[in-house]
Amino acid sequence: MEEIISLSKYIEKIEEIISTKSDDEILFFRGHAQTDYKLKPSIGRIDGYNKHLEKQLFFEFKRRYHLYTQENPKNDMDVLFLAQHYGLPTRLLDWTYNPLIALYFACETDKDDGCVFYVKMPNDLRSHKQNYNGQKMPETIDEIIEHKQNVFITPESVDIRIQNQQGLFLLCNPEEDIRGESIIIAKSEKKKILKSLALCGFDEQFIYPSLDSLSRSIKAKYLSK
């Protein structure tokens, strides 16, 4: 398989992929720094996963999150979005509409070749209350856990990180791998690609907006060789 060695070559590949989709399809992307990553949500990566453990983790978070944030989730799906955002293992998998965002994630470390996964879906994605077929989404944790179909959903309220990353989520069956096509990113060219992305405005401070990332972004701009 051909390896991407520059931002321009990556854009050419994306344009080639776009040319093969129909007008009623939309592309979603997900980047990984290693090619051996399997598309499976974090809760499904836990040894000995079962639904009882998943509910235990969720209810522990639900009981205590209000001590640390002013967020006011309306239902269990909103709580799940919040839990995913702060690193709790969930059945949600992060994706993006923007192929350059996915490329950034694929280049974050350069120990191995990276990859950008992409999938085509019907172009009628709606709010987090409906999936792409317009069906009502589950709201309670029991409904969520028993939901069998893998569907893309968007949170009703998004913070600046999700907004910058043009993010959405795939609600998954944790016991199944997700199928997707992939683009391989050469590890030897990742640093060069990251510099090209930074020139286009896609740097750490944009992807992870915070004062810490702002400082690192400034140092990378002026002090890196």
C-alpha cells in the first residue's frame, strides 16, 4: 500500500476518495499514530469486558461528575458524552468531518507508521437525538447498552475542543470491530507533515485549546529546529 509522505500527497488522496463518493454520502475520518489499531471503543478494549462492568463505570461517573463541573447533562447519553470527553472508557468512538484533523492525530507520534481511517455514510446526519436514518436515539444507559446498531451521533452542546476538531461520535457495539478503509502515513515524514499542518492552522493549540497547548505551540514555532 502506498504511504503518504507529504501534506500535498495526502490532499491528493482525499480528493481521489471524495471523487468516488455519491452526492448523498458524507465522509468521516479518524487518525491513529499506529497502523495496527483496531476500530473498537475504549470500553471494548478492557480485558473481561461485560455489560455489568460498563454500567458500573457509568453509574460511578454519573454519581460524582457534578462535584467537578457545572455541566448539566439532560439524560444518560449526554452523561456518556461527558464521560468520553474526560477519559472514561465508553462505547463511543471519536471521529471528525475534517480529514486534516484526522491527519494531525495520525502524526502525533512518529515511532510507527500512522493511518487515517475513513468511512462513507448517508449524508443526512442529524442531532444527537436522532441517528443518520432519523430514528430516535437511546437516552437511558440501559437503552444505550442494548442498542445494537453502530450509528454516528453528534452532541447537542459542544465545547471548544469538539468544535475545533469538528468532532462527532460513533455509538458502537464494544464486542465488534468497526470496518473502515485506511490511508497509511509514513513515520519518517510525520514531523514534516505536522509542520505543514501548523502552517495551515492545525497545530496543538488548535486541536487541544488550552493555555498549556498555547505555550507548547509557541515554543514549537520559535524554538524547534
